[in-house]
Amino acid sequence: MADQTDAEVIRRELDTEGETPTVQIVEIVANLEGTDQSELPPMYNCIDGVLKNLFSDPPAPEAQMRIEFSYKTYRITVNQDGTAKFVKTE
């Protein structure tokens, strides 16, 4: 993988109190891609319940838990505090 520059890394904040973090991820990717959410593949096959559990039943803050996964053409890292990083892989 090529070296990442700041221009290739997009950072966002997710609403950890929201009911559907996967919907937030799809909304962000759709915005980054300039497409409608309905044009993207569903996330329930990818990471659905795991993200919801990260926020609804989080580990202790000192665990510094994070989830990293691929969706569409992005490598996405979500931290338990709601910060998210999107790295374009193609």
C-alpha cells in the first residue's frame, strides 16, 4: 500500500448516541463518493451489529477499542469515542 497523505485520510465524528452507526457510515461514504445511499451495497453483510455494540455497550475507555473494516473502496477505522477515519483504497 502506498504511503498515505493527509489528503487521502478523511476524518469524521459519528453520533455515538445514534441508533444506527452503520447508516452514518453509509451516509458518509455516499457523500464522499458523490452518490446516493441506495447505490451503495448494504452494510449488514459487512459489519452491522458490531458497530452498534461498540457504542451501545462500550468497553471501558481505557480499552481504547476500535474496529477496522473495509467497505466499498474505503478502509474505515471507528474508535469507541465515535471518531472515524476513512482511507480510500483505490
